[in-house]
Amino acid sequence: MRARVTTAMVGAMFLLGCERSEAPAPAAPAPAAPAAVTAHASNLPPLDATNIVSIASGSKDHTTLVAALKAADYVTAVAASGPLTVFAPTNAGFDALPPGTLDSLLLPENADKLREILKYHVTTSSLTAASLRDGQLLGMANGAKATIARQGDALTINGARIVASIPASNGMVHVIDAVLLPPAKP
């Protein structure tokens, strides 16, 4: 069920860097939707070329995230007008989960559990890398908190490295190298 992706988006992310200091360039035309997206087009809201879901869908390194968003019926929420910040784990981040975890989470009967995990990757405000402070607690969409750490230019959220930041029409995408697991509810 997990598709492999291309490297075009990663290249673009690293070309963009973590933040832009100059005015953004005009938006490029929307890339053709990957087969995995067009095959399930009836499940997707209308996407503009620069919203969070479109950015993830165009990235070869986020096919697992897109599959998880679909499996959890959480695409529409992340494509909403926002503002939102999504901490987007790469495929490698998902691959680092214990064996069998992702396959289990993607099962229809585990959609609610998967949605709660995905909500722990979303805030309901647009946060740039420059606005994130060391020790800052973020309220996540699932109601739990996550902690930002900053050492110089290096940023992490709950220990997951933020490797790139991409502005979106409905907020911000911060690419992270691990999946954030919400704290156990008391």
C-alpha cells in the first residue's frame, strides 16, 4: 500500500531552504497529480497548486503521509483554508516506526487512531521556522502539546528534526524526519 516517491520535491525544498528572506517568486503551474492522487480523485477536495495537501501530493518523499491522510479521512481538514502548520514526516520517518505499525494503522478499522496521530502533526496557525522558539509548547489539533527545541539554526519538534519549511497557501509545511507519536491519554 505504500508507494515510493520521486525526489523533485526534496530538491525544491532544499532549494527553497528553511525560510525565504526575499519576496516569493510567482507560483509555478501546478504539477500533474501523481497517479496515487488521481486514482482517488473523488476522495479529495479541490486542490490549489500550493496548499498543504498539494505540496505533500507532489512530493515523492511524502507518499506515505498522503496515503495516511486518505486512510484516516483527514485530507479535507488539511486542505482547508487554514491557517495551518503541518509537520510532515517523510517516508523514511514512517519507515522508522516499529515493523507492522504503519500497515496496522492504515487498516480501515484503525482510521480513528491514525487520525489522532495525524492531528498530532497539525497546529491551527501558520508558524514559520523563524517564529519557532526554543522550549515553545505548541497546541496540536488533537489537543496535546508538542515541544520545539532550537540550537542555532537547527530546529526539532519532540526530537524530530525539521529539515525544510515550505510556505503554503493555507499555512506552512515543515518537513520532519520522524513520525510524532502523541502522548498517552491519562
